[in-house]
Amino acid sequence: MITLILGGARSGKSAYAERLMERLPPPITYVATMQVGDDPDLSDRVARHRQRRPATWHTVEAGLDLAGVLDRVAGSILLDSLGPWVAAHTGDDAADGAALCRALAGRRGDTVIVSEEVGLGVHPSSAAGRHFRDALGTLNQAVAAVADDVFLVVAGRALRLDEAP
């Protein structure tokens, strides 16, 4: 079962995804895509996310080879989130959405994916911002196409999205 959770910044999408994981069989692996670096704000946010998760969950830092990580990890996975993974790809090194979708579709365990919905936000003022918005929007559509369920989270509340016609 593949479930995609979409939402804007601070919408509650990660907390919603974590609650969904409580229904899934162990082992549970949290696949992290955020590269914190020297940013104290991001470090604090990552620490809060870690404190919310049960100690029994295993954490894997995905890096750029997200499809490879999904191929290697057994059991239930919470992948949080696609935005940082897309942003980590620079220049001609575009995120390989097709490989990611193949890896998702080929998994035996349940997978819950969190991603940022960037199409509802402010229009990016730079070419890089527009490229990111377009790349992530295209990836979200591709992942939604292979997902069994898609939810949009707004203010901590989830709406199930219908299939495309």
C-alpha cells in the first residue's frame, strides 16, 4: 500500500503521516531526506520530529539515492519528505522521479510518503524557485499516480483526494 500525504508548510502533514504509521506492521523505518547542515532552525525542527517518533522506529538518511534506499529497506516506511530530496539535486543532476516511482511500486511493505504541496503558495521570485516548484509538482503527480491513497493535509486535517479521471 502506497499513501501520499501532501500539504503546505506547517500544515501537519508529517504528524498525520506518523499517526497513519501506528496502523502499519513493524518494523517501521523513517526515511529522512532533510540535509540540516549548519542551520539551527532546521536542527531544532528535526529534533522535534525525532522526539515525536517511537523509539522502536529505525531512521535512515536517504541522501540522493532515494530509490536505492527504498529497494533495500524492508517493512513499513515513512518517507519524509520529497521536497528536500528534490532540492538536494542541483544543476543537471535532476531527481529521478521515474526510478523513485518504480521503487515505490516494487516495494513489498507499506509506504507512506510526505511531500510539500508547492502549487498553492506564493509564486517563486527566482528561476531556481520556479524550477523547484515545477520539479516537485511533477514528482508529486507521478507519485500520486502510483499511490493507492492520496491525502491533502490543511490545518492538521486530512482530505482524501479522488483518483484522476
